[in-house]
Amino acid sequence: MNSKIAVVTGASAGIGQACATALVAEGWTTVFVGRDGTKLQAAVAALPADQQALAETAVCDVTNADAVKQLFDDVAERHGRLDLLFNNAGVNQTPVTPDELSADDWRKVVGTNLDGAFYCLSNAFRIMRHQSPQGGRIINNGSISAHTPRPCSIAYAASKSAITGLTRGAALDGRALNIAVGQIDIGNVASAMTERMAAGVLQADGSVRAEARMDMSGVASTFMAMVNLPLESNIFTVTVMATGMPYVGRG
């Protein structure tokens, strides 16, 4: 059995499920983490029958620091180590201007996208620091919104910009501990979260236009390229996006 152990948050659907599935396909024992146990079980059931033994599920709300600590304690107890964390769990926001965004909605987005990512990263650090051999890899799911936001997305853009700071700080602190930290920024992958883009979304100039999307396989293959590097090498940041989306240039 492959000794490599991975934890993927937000693994019940979309990017998280695709990347967790790719890990299992390459022999990783992978813990699928999410808030809905039924959806997690469905994600595992979607795997080829001969790969399902490599998949585990764990129900956890990443905004709960105590629950996250317990999740990682359980992984360490079962497997004795942790080789990879994919910090993927995240939520979007209702498209409104800053004055229309409630404090509760702000906290929901920041609590999941930033606080939850920190709780997972800090616990992964704790395990990777003290295990033997020391070290591991952490990949944070950022967003192109960390660099160029959409209109009416202040909470999401702020949280994803903060993920860039989280990645940079953790990469620096992980250097002496053999912990490689990188970030994948994804733009317009076809998923339930981006269905509205195919119909038309608000642009910076006030118009509403449909946007190009890319297949999920492009994300999974980019992610696995990061994963498969030896720990002495690190893809610090990478952007993978739909070729035809309005990101580079002025719209």
C-alpha cells in the first residue's frame, strides 16, 4: 500500500472532489473532508471499485477550530503521518456592493475561506513538523480573484487575497521544516459554482456577458503536477484558467 497520506477539504464536489479523485487514482490514501457526510460518501462511491479502499471520509466544519484539530489528530492517529494537505474548502458570496453586504455574510465568507484555511494549515504544520521523516506539502486553493476581483465580490476577493498572504507566510516558515507550501489560482473551471458564468455575469464595465469555462481535468492535472514534485522542489504559485476568459488585459 502506498504510504502517502493526503487530506483534501471541500472534497464532496467540484475542485476538491476532482483533486481527491486524482490522488486516489495515483495511489494516495486520501481523506475526503466536507460538511455533508452523504455527499462525501457519494464522492467515494463514484470512484472505481478497486480504488475505494484508499478513500476515507471525515465530516468537519473547517470554521470550527476544535473540530479541525480533532480531524488532524484522527488522521495522525490512524496513519502516523500526513504528507499532503489540499486547503480547498471555500464559499462564494452573494453579488452585492460593500454597503449591501451584511456583517454575517462577511464573516461566513472570511470564516470559511480564510479562518478555515488557517486552522487546517496550522494543524498540518503541527503534524508535518514533528513526524519522521519531517515535512510535507500544503497546497492552498487561491483564486484569480486574489489578483483581479469581480464586481460585487468584496468578501470573496478579500478572503482570497488573504490566502496569498497565508501561502507566502507559511512557505517562509515551512522552509526550515521541509514543508513546501504553494498556491493554485483557478479561473472559470466548469462546476456548479460557475454555471452562472455560462449564462452571463457582470463585467467591470457594467455589461453582462457569458464567459468561457474550462474542463475540470485541466485543474486536476495541474494540481497533480504540484503534488508529484519531490519535496526539494515547489511550485509556489500557478494560475490555470479558461483560455478565453476575460482576465488578462482590460476585460
